[in-house]
Amino acid sequence: MAGAYGWRRVTTAVVGVVLAAATLVGCGSGAAGSVVLAFDTGTEGVDQYQVAAAECSKASRGRYMIEQRSQPNRNTDDQRLLLARRLAAHDPKLDIMELDVIWTAEFAKAGWILPYPVAWARQVERGTLRAPLETGTYQGRLYAAPLSTNPQLLWYRKDLVPKPPQTWDEMIQMADGLAKRGLPHYIEVQGARYEGLTVWFNTLLASGGGSIASENGDVQVARGDAARQALSVMARVAHSRAADPSLSLSNENNARLAMQAGSAAFEVNYPFVYASMHEDGGGAFVDALGRPTGQDTGRRVGDVFGWAPYPSIVAGQPARVTIGGVNIGVSATSRHPAEAFEAVQCLRNRDNQLRNAVGVERPPTLAALYGDPAFQKKYPAWREIRDSLDSASVRPKTPAYNNISIVISNLLNPPAKINSSTVVGQLADQIAKAVKSQGLVP
Amino acid sequence: MGTRWGHKCWWAVADLAIIVYALVPVLWIVSLSFKPLDSINDGRFIPAEFTWSNYQQVFRVASFVSALRNSIGIALISTGLSVVIGTLAAYAIARLSFPGKKLLIGGTLLIAMFPQISLVTPLFDIERKVGLVDTWPGLILPYITFSLPLAIYTLSAFFREIPWELEKAAQMDGATPFQAFRSVIVPLAAPGVFTTAILVFIFCWNDFLFAVSLTSTEASQTTTVAIAQFTGSSEFTEPTGSISAAAVLLTIPIILFVVFFQRRIVTGLTAGAVKG
Amino acid sequence: MTVAMRLGGVAAPRRARGHVSERARSEHRLAALLCTPAVLVILAVTGYPICYAIYLSLERFDLRFPDQRGFVGLGNYGEVLRSGYWWQALTVTAIITVVSVAIELVVGLALALAMHRAVVGRGLVRTVVLIPYGIVTVVASYGWQYAWTPGKGYLAALLPESVAPLTDRVATIALIILAEVWKTTPFMALLLLAGLALVPEDLLQAAALDGAGPWRRLTKVILPLMKPVILAALLFRTLDAFRIFDIIYILNQGSNGTASVSMLGYDNLFVGFNLGIGSAISVLIFFIVTIIALVFVKLFGAAAPGAEARKRR
């Protein structure tokens, strides 16, 4: 048993440690000479961003130093939360930020990001594709400069389907036919309760001529027949034999893996699946009929992996694919906005976009790069990607997009329970509230 | 003799059941933390092969190292301040009669019951205005407040047991109440204070809600949040090994406290509830 | 051995009541001095924010629509109370609270009786039960999450093939309760164990001589004597379980309609960035907790003051 003196010693030690820890607080490092610009990015493509930051710092001839930083986060939602929280708390350590294409309106309306000065905006617009540019624009002003873009394509098995389907109806029919013959037949699509489900709906809706809401918060989902049409396609996929049993939990990655395992005939997904397929050794072996097998047949899924434009709703009219991707914005809390806007031009220049495209499967937003041999080599589907960008659609550009997406993915999951005649009204009601950010977020 | 042995045997079985109950979920994480990447998903309770690589990996993650520093620093400072402030108040509650004592007890009790989420929203708005979001003080302040009831109750329960006569005797010898407090009560109270410090430290070390709400970068993010933000090699791979290794590291101080100060912790935990 | 235990039998001496003297005044001064820091901290970090929360809850205040900020009266409360998400979260939280506290009481009592009577390994058992109490909730939750993940966990391996318990709503709530019970039963047991120590041994012997079996001794002698301790333990565990957050956040992020009210409040603050709605939820949770506490104190006569508060998160 420790005596009173023993306890005094313990207490003294504890107090000592506390004081020592206290003195360690706030040992910040002073900035050297030139302006330091923070470049906050997600955790994907950090290597490429670091090279870009170093090269652009060098190019500025010592006027500014770009420091790439990334806060570990699990997914885009967490990344948004961390960034938005820092912006809301007026964190002055933020200058240049990688922004998801769906955050533009929200961050702009909240006053967290600065609009590009006209001269810089002009320069960004030069040579940049229309649809990506649209994702960075809010109320007629450019708030986020497009860095990369991401359109979905149709990926399919050339050995099972000689000619890719043009429409969803045709694809469901083909899948049904394959099922009857006992061959792989699933259509892999994002049906889980998350943003990916909203993307599926938005693409089908836009392809049929509809729209969820306008930039001014005008809810348009119930106008015309496009929503009912889109929902009926989703329900039909879910009820047909084309549906993967885990459709209601499926995201981009599940879809990719199902295709690699040989159980799917079709997959709607982003271009990264092509590189992934070959990085993973080409997937499962397939037999002469196209069924996956454990035996070495000398032919893998990757050998018969084809691509085509995203299936449309109306035959003869191209689908209007919802694009993803990232843009670059400048924080309203930045102490050096002028240097930041200038640095953005370099960070998204041709070299850096190409580096991202080749290194992390992020298709570029500069039209000219689609003719670049290095890019075409990495993306055999470059022509389809380029074409789908011409007809691409963007998600609703309203500050409450996040709320809208939650409402949609909640109402449409599981896809098998979609009642295409009643759910349109529910969508319209709930989106009308969500667009004004009324009500609760689940 | 036979029945005595049978009796003991049954107790041994009961003990074993309790030990299994308490330790198996902990050993599972330890097991995961030693599994190499290629067999981490094998579902076995005992790893087929051992590796330290998950631990090496964790210490290469800059955000975890800084989070460890933040966690230790913030928990120690909060504990120190909370115990000092709590000791003063607990002494007054246990030893002195003064107007407003009931109100003070009631007030601290109210905080003990307080749902933390109720404070997170207003605190976030207040802290973002005064620039405390994502700083050490921004977390230390709520930690002190929420651990104060714990400190005050545990301490006053300990203080009630300290022999009052000794303090009185010191005062008879001409010491002021404050001198009596310092020279007589402080040494006697030290074990109680130490125990309280352990409990408060565990509370701060454990917190997740305040940390996940009021921090955002390496400047102040604590380990509980850093773990939850670990990333795998891609968005779709779960960093099971790193999380498990970090989880084991977070558990080590708790195990040390429990093993070395078991009696004190039990006394501290139950003191207030029983003696009411 | 602690001071408290050594002197356990000595009753704390009562302060002699006398005329208000110079000494009493100096005592008041000292008390004021000693309590000031605690009171200041409490007022600054709890009192002011809760008042501010009430004020915020009456405003339309969405960080993403700064220009729309303005007074809306009880509008936010209307929004919350009309929302299915709120009632769903409240139901989930109530189920988790009631079921887990009930299980904790029964298992905790059994554990306490075992520890009270234990002949062998007393110290060891008391040490190991502290581990679930002390372990970081986030850590324990990851352990459970991995254990129940098919293909990864040892517990999922015991289930039939292709069963993923964390994707099913009812199963997930059951697993949340299991994780909560595992973590907090030891604390309940220790509280009850301390209460058991207050039951006089000779009273039990007398009851045994009167022919009362173990069950009668438990229900007629032990439990009535332990009532105050049980009520205090129930009160604090109920309030603690009601604010459950960490376990759900780690286990499944509250998906599939398993979010608790605390998670709902968090999501509306940081996913919705809606401080008005978030504050209304905060105030409602505070209100419910107060009602629970009042019910315990008024209806059951739980002795609150001096009772022990325990928090894990």
C-alpha cells in the first residue's frame, strides 16, 4: 500500500505530465518566404496531386508553394462533411479544394467558395467540355473549375451478346433470353440505397426528357411522363430475371466484381472498370458457352469484355448519362485567393489532367485530350466516353442536392418495390420539401 | 470434502464463463490485429499466422500518430483540470454547509444525465464563431464539463469517508480551514483523487460524439475518430487490419488501469451510488 | 485498500448546527471560492449552450441557406414531430433502451450475486469484468462489426451461409442491443454488487432459518433492501442507453432505419447542416430525458442526489 508520500508523488507526476502536455500544444510551424497555398484533396490520386502541386509550385517561380493535403475519409460523404465543417468554422488554412461535382451549388450558396473572377473563368472555359463546365457553374457564375469527369457506359460480354443493346427494354429482353438458355445474364446496376441509385434514376429520367429540379429549386420531376417511364424501367429490371439477387445492395464495386466473376452479362458503370478488370488478371475463366468455370480454358471474362454507349430509354435517342467527376474551388476563407485562382489554372492544365486520367482513371475535361494517343491507349473506350459527354446530363444544381438525393435513394430502394405509378407523387412531394431543405435528413 | 470440491468446481465454471464473456470480444480484435492481409478474412478466431505488419502500418499513418498525440494530450489536460475543479467543489459539498449546496448538486446531476447530442449542435455553432472548432480547447471544455459530475460525485463520496476529527484537530491547533484542507485532507484524499482521475481519463479517452463533431483535421482529431476514418487501399477495401491494430493500442491503457487499479476503480465506480 | 473502504464502517460525522458565527461565514466564503470554478465551467459550457439551443431551435437556420435565416417560432418542432424519421428513431431508441436495460438488470444481478458469493478467483473476475466497462466503445463496436461480417467474423461463421445479420433491420437492432449489453452489464453488476454488500448477512441467515429458499430470500429480503440501489442504477443506465450513438455509428451508420435519436440529431447537423432542425431535435431529446428522470424520481422514488452518474461516451 502506498503511503501518503507515495500518493503525493503520484499526484505530482500526474500534474507534471499534464503541464508537459500543455506546453506541447500549439507548436505550429512558421511559413517560409512565399505564399503557401493548401490544396485539400480526397485520398484518391494523391500521388498525382502531389506531382501536380510540386510542378505548379515550380512554375510559379517562387511566388507560391502549393501544399497538397488530404484528410483521411471513408467516402465522398465523409469528405464533404469534413470539408464543409471546416468551411463553416471559417478555417483559414483552406485555399484550393478538390470538390465533387455535386457540391458546387451547396458550397456556393453557403458562401464557402468564391466565384471565379471573369478573366479566370474565361480561361477555364476555353477548351473545356460543356457538361463538366456545367457542373461547376451556379447561377451563371463559375464556382468550380472542372478537373476530371466520369460518364457511365454500358459494359457487356461480347461472347454472350454479339450486338450490344441500344435501349433498356432491349437489354432486359436479351438478359431474359440468356437466362432461358442457362447462360450468365445479370444486368449489374447500382441499386443500393445511396447516391449511385440517384444517379441511375437521374440518367433514366434525363434520357426520357425529364429533370428532377431546376437550379432555382423548381421541382419538375412529375412533369410529363419521363419519371414514370424511368421508374418503370427500374422496376422492370428489378423484377426480371436480369436482376442480380443482391441488386438492392449493389454499388459500383459489387457490379464490377460480379462482372469479373462471370455471373453478369451487362454492367452499367464508370470507365475505371476496364482498367480494374485487367489489373485483376482479367477475371474468371469462361467456357465455350460463356459460363464461368474454375478450369483454365485459356479465355477469361476480360478477353470478351466489351463496351458500348449507355442504353437509352427511347430508341434512336442517345441516353443522357449523369456525369461524376471532380472540380477545383477556392475557399472563401483563403487569405490568398488571387494566387489560388492562378494556381488552379496550372493544377488543371493539360499535363495534370492527363496524369490523373492515366494514373487514377479520371477522364479529363479538356476536349483536346480525347485526341491524345497516351489517353486513347489507356482508354480504348475513349470514343464512347467522349460521345456520351456530348449528351451528358448533370444532377440538380441546387444547394440542397444532398437532401434530394437522400429522399430519392430512400424512396427507390429496394428497386423491386418501386410502384411506378404512385411513387412519382411521393417523389414530387418529398423533393419539394427537400429542395427547400425543410424537414429532416434521415 | 467432496461437496466442497464440487462447490469450488462450480465456482470455477462460473468464473470461467464470466472470463469468456468479458475477454472473447477483446481477444477477437487482438486476433484480427495480428492476421496478415491475405488471411484477415478467413473468419478464424485464432490467426493461422502472426504478423506485426498491421502495427507497423498503423504507425506509418500520419493521421493516427497525430491523433494519438491529440488523444493523450487532450485527455490528460481535461483530466487534470476536471479533477482540480472537481476536488474543490467536492470538498465544499462533503465538508461544508453553505447556501445553494442542493442547487449545485442538482445542477451537476442534471449534466450527468444530459444527452451529449443536445449540446453538440449549439456548441458547434458557438465554437465555430469563436474559432474553437478543431482545436484542443474546443474539446477540452466539453470534456471538463461532462466529466465534472463524475469527478464531483466520486470525490465527494471519497471525501465523506475522510476522518473529520483530524481536520478539526488541525484547526484547533490554529490552522485556518484552508490550511487544514491542505495539510490534512490532501494526503488522505490523494487515493480518491487518483481514482477519480483514472475514471475521468477513461471517459475522455472513450469519447466519440464530441470528437467526431468538433474536430476535423490532424490539429485536434482524436484516435476514436481517426480510426473510424481509416481508409483501405481503395474506397472499397475495408482496412480491417489497421483498424484492429489501432483498436488494440487504444485498449492498452484501459487494460493497464484495470489490472493495476481494479479495487480502486470498483470503489470509485460504486462509491456514490451506494452511499447516497 | 482505499481510505473509503478502510473507514467504511464509520458514519460521516454530522456538522453541529449552531448560531451563525464568524466561522460559519468564513465557511460560506470558502465554499463559494471552492465551487466557483465548477459553477463557471458548468454555466459556460452547459447552461449557455442549452439556452442557445432553445433559441436556435426557434430559427430557420440552414448553413447552406444563410440568407433565409429567421425566426420561425415552433416551426422546427412541427417539422420534427411530423417527420416519420423522428418517430422511427425514437422507437428504435426506446426499444434499444428498454430491452438492453432490462437484460442488463437481470444479467447484472446474476453476475453480482455470483461475484458476491464467489469463493475462488474473486479478484480475477472483478478485474476482467472491468474490461468491457473500460474499453473504448468505438473499439468494441468494430469488434462486433467484424465478428458479424460474413466471411470475416467468427460469429458470422456460426450462422448459416449467406446470412448477413448487419443488413437486416431487426437483426441489426438485436446486435446493437447485444453490443450495448455486453459493454454495460459489468457496470450494472458492480453497482448491484455494492448494493448487495449492504444486505446484512444475519438477516439472510434468519430468513434461511425460517425456511425461506434461495428464491424467496432473493425476492423477499435481498431485492427490497436493494431497491434504492437498483433504482439509481436503472435511472442512470436508462438515460445513458437513451443517448446511444457510437455503437450504431460504427456498426452500420444507422442505415436500414436503425438510427437512434442521437444519430438523427448528428445527421441533421452535419449531413443536413440544418442548425434549426438539429437544435429542435436536441431540445426534444433533452426534454424526453428530463421526463424519464422525473418519472423515475417521482413514480419510483429513485434517490437521485448523491447517486452516481456514469458515462461512457
